[in-house]
Amino acid sequence: MTPTFFRPARGLPAAALVAALAAAAHAQPPDTRRVDHVDTLHGVEIADPYRWLEDTDTSEIGDWVARQNAHARAHLDALPGRDALRERLTALWDYERQGLPVLSASGAMAFERNSGLQEQPVILFRAAPDAAPKVLLDPNAMKADEPISVSDFALSPDGRILAYALSRSGSDWNRIRFRRTDTGTDLDETIARVKFSGIAWTADSSGIFYSRYPDAPAEAHDDFDPLAGQTLRFHRLGTPPADDPVVRAAGDHPRRGFGAGASEDGRWLYLYDWEGTRYNQLHVQRLGDADAPVTGEPVAIATGFDADYSVVGSRGDTIFVRTNRDAPRGRIVAVDADRPQPDHWRTVVAESGDVLRDAGIVHGRIVVHALRDAASVLRVFDLDGTTLRDIALPELGTVTGLRGRADGGALYYGFTSASRPTAQYRIDLADADSEPASLHAPKIAFDPAAYVTRRGFATSRDGTRIPVLVTHRADLERDGSNPTVLYGYGGFDIPLTPGFRVSAAAWMQSGGIWAVANARGGGEYGSQWHDAGIRDNKPNTFDDMIAVAGWLTHNGYTAPEHLALHGASNGGMMVGAVINRRPDLFAAAVPAVGVMDMLRFHRFTIGWAWTSDYGDPEDAEDFKTLRGYSPYHNIAPGTEYPATLVTTADHDDRVAPAHSYKYAARLQRAQGGEAPILLRVQTQSGHGAGKGTSTRILEWTDILAFLATHTGLIPAAGE
């Protein structure tokens, strides 16, 4: 039997509860200084009374954050059932998690494993597939004055060296180091100023291709842009990183970035150019040797930033490319390096009703991961495009990754569902009759059989059908009284697919519902679905979320007094925009690390790259759309907003915390009701990646206790 320690409150007087909590939290939030700052944008005067909160390094802001955190703690620590929730989250998180293996040509492999409550996963190494694993890298044992995490790693083809990238406090800035797999000792060479980079080994294991930004000047000055001038470089082991030759650069396009991949046969370097979050250019160049990493000139396969391109693999001089050019749901084409022009491309895997999300060549076959109504399908094709087989998946869920080598027989993949944590599987593609074998099946204090997942479709304002996935206890009654969390994102071509979340499991164990909406702007139905939720179409995303909230109510799952809205990053922006439009639909909201000032987002960190999705505030037409929904600018004084917990982190260098600071300050001043508006700022953390397990548990304890209290999911008497 699934343990239950919360139950939905029946007939609870919400006003009395809110009043009691307000008293426990000592009522009003801290005062925030206002300034008379006004910008004139495209002839329109825009007041920005909290502009001073953008300068996050000042002592005044440090004091302000401390007071906001103290105010939030007074409320959060007084929430009923908080201790029980923390115990439940800790118990649920305490299960062994294992990642897919990174494979080498030698047969060696490296993979991540967390025993349960370790702060960071440990990297294990096997010298051969049947060899006993040993600990190769344990970031938990590294001594530092701030949290350290491994953000990326790659094993050399000969299996002798692990290249790994380290991040501090969850920052996007990385340092690449190299560790011997036989001794577990590091080489005396470190590559700094790495950001938005992969790690691509040459086939002879002599070195890696990576991307980095220029060193910061000795004396800071306003003209220095830390995210301009990225170059693709080659590091040969045993040489000083300062001498690494530049392989690709674009001096006339200072904000252009570069990525790379290397073919397994050592013949080709795949070169990716990017200037934003969508569309890229693709070139290939012949690989040389350790002294001359590339030879000849780059061969252009796709230029002009007109679509997305990703190399699946190669055979000889034929490059297999996944693209959405002339195929909104994706296709795979074969490109002859001697005749790379699009007129000569040959379609191998044609566009279909499914959305192609990932592919790789394993044992001379093309393995395709696609989405069908936002859930995974896995299919195998011959190199000529003949369908060979479908690989059966356990249930409605998500393939979390593909691993394999073109010259190997084994395909490794992960799979998760809304009620099952990620498990790993292996299948032998050399045997046409083989079936998937389970490699790692997590054991967790959660019974998937006690829960059901249902897919429904809401109708948005313009008639578009919006998928929603609803998961809850099988014995739940649809009587309109169930506390429900509605989660959404709706941006950057990122699909929300069925997947296990400890936070959702704890909520559902408590008797609540977890719903996920596939709003437009995401990648659930290909590039057309994405395009329908960007730039001047961005308001469709908010209409979709409002429609799903109405659908959940209409179908008896919940009611506005029991419904909470949650989203992070772009999804945090979505939460702010939606509750500005329809505060009456929700009892609570949690906008996390959100992009809240849509008129200045392009001025912080990597925000300029997001104009491909949001539009450019410097453009008069884009400005009109952005001004119309910007969460910070559309807060209406005197409105009764739902209880809102704004979360961010002080080291977030993806979405600057100033977004949340300004938004929370303005919302606190505008609140016309009694529900609390809190700001929770996590210290020594970034946008989310690399966050330690204990930090996640405490964060979700606060979030779920806040949502549980304000939606009526409270501790059951006597339990």
C-alpha cells in the first residue's frame, strides 16, 4: 500500500488559512526601495522602479536578498506538514540512479552513478564491458569553497583518458581537465574559459576539440563582452592549453558560437555554427593528425541559418544528417561530401507523422528516437532507409538517450515514464530477433502500479488541441477537489514528455495530481508547433496553459482554489504571464528562475541568443508583443494574485537573478489580496544543473509545502 501523509482538505476556509499563515510569516514583506527610472522605447515611456536590483553585486542588494530570504523562511518554516514532506522527499530520492555509458573503441566505458543521497553522481569506469566498475572521479571528494559538479565528460577512444568539465556553484562556466583511467590521477593541464561547449575526441585519442571564450582582461572595463569571440580549438594532450590552435572562428560575427563532433573512423570533423537557440550551419572538414588536426578547407553542407542540422554519423564520404529543412517533423538525409549541395541530398528516413528527436548509427543501422503525441517511439532502419524493426518500449514514456558505436552491436538506451524512474536497457542489433535486456532497474519507495497516467486534449483559444498528461493515484475521485500542480514550459523547441520526477512522486503520494501541458512553443509536434509559440505567436503559449487549466476544472480533476501553476526558466516566464492574465484560475504559483523582464532580457548573460524565440526588444514590432506580456511590466496594482513563491539562485548566469528580484518586488507591492508573495534565493547555485541532492530536497520541501498549503493538501489528522 502506498503511504499517505496528506489528504485534500474538504471545505477548508481558504481565507482563514491564508490569514493564519500571514500571521505566522509576520505579515508584510520587506520594503523595497523604488526609483524614478523611466526608459523611452520606441516612443513609449516605460517605468522601471526596481532598476537598481539589476546591480546584483552591491551590498544593498545583498542585504535586500537576506531580508527577502528571512521573510520567506518565516512563512515556509511555519507551513504544516513541512517536516513530513521533507522526510518523504528524502526517502524517495534515496535510490540508486545510473546514467548511460559513454563508450570507447577499446570496449571501455564510463558512466555516472549516484547511490541515492550523494550530493553529486560519481563517474565509474569499466576497462571492458564485463569488467568490474571502479570509481574514477568523485566530485563529492573534491575540496573547494563552493559546490563542484561535473557538467560533461568524454572517454578517449583508447579508453585511457577521461576528459571532464567542472562547474562551480552551478555556473555555465567550465574548466576541462584530463584524468588517467588506470591510475585515477589528473594530467597537469587545465582548459579555462569554457562555456557552451562539447568535448570531441579524435579517433587516435591524441586530443580534443572544444569551444572557449577569450580570457578576461586584467583590468575590467565596460567594453569587454565575456560572451563574444568564441573559438573552436584543438587541444593535443601534453601541450600547454595556451598554445591550442584555433580551428574555427568568426571575427566578423563576434557572437557566433561553435560546436564540433568527430567521426568514429577518424575521417571527418563535423562543424556547427550557431548564433541563437534555433537554426545552425553545418560544415565538415577532413581530420588530419595530432600536429595538424584538420586538413583542407571546410565543406559547406548547410549555410544561412535556415533550419536545424545534426550529424547522425558517417560511412566513408557519406554524411548522414538529421534536419527539419523542408520537413517540419524531421528527416534524415545522406550527403555526399564531394557533392554537398542540397540538390544532391538523398532522403534516407522520410518525414512522417512522428517527430524525429534523436538518431545514431549503431552496428551499421540508423536508430531513430521519435515522438508520437509527446511520447517516445524507437525504430531501426537500414542505411538505405528500409525499416528493420520497432523496439518495444515498456509503456507511455520517454527514451532518455541513445548510446552505441557504428562498429559495435549493442545499443544502450534509457527509458522513463511519469511513474517509473529512468532504467537502462541494452539490445543487440546484430541479432534481428533480440529483445531489450534490462541493465539497471531502480528500486524506489514508490509503487508505479498504484498510479495511472491519462492523456487528454484541451482546446485553446484559437481551436488548437493542446495535449495534457495527467498522473495520479488510481483510486482518486474526480470530484473537483483534488490539489493539482499544472506544469508547463512552451518554448525553445523543447518537448515536455512523460518522465519521473521525485517532486511529482511525493506530491502524488500525498494524494495530489500532477499535470503536464504541451503548450505551443515546445518541440512536441515539430518546428511548426515551435513556430506557433514564438515571437508574435508567443501569446499562444499562455492561451494554451489557460485552456489546460480550464480543461482540468471542466473534467472534474480540480478547481481554481486547488490548482497551482509551476514552470522554470522560460516556463517561469510563462507562469508570470499567465497569472497576470488569469489570477483567478489558480490558488498558488511557483515561477522558478524565470525570464521576467522581456524588455531587457537581451542585456543579461546569454539573453541576446533568445531573440530567435522571443523577438528583439530593439525592434518596434517585437517590442509591442513583448510589452504586451512581459511578466514584470504587466503586474496590475490591487489585483488579488494567487499565493506566489518566486525562486531563483544567486549564481545563475543563464537567467540573471535580477529578473526574479524585480518581478518579486513589484508583485509584492501590487498584491491586492491576502495571499503571500515570497522570494526564495538559493545561494551558491546556478540555473539548475549541478545542484546537490540535499539542496534539491530542501528546495522541493519548500515548494511542495507551499503548494500543498495553498491548494488545500494539508496534513491528515492523526497520521
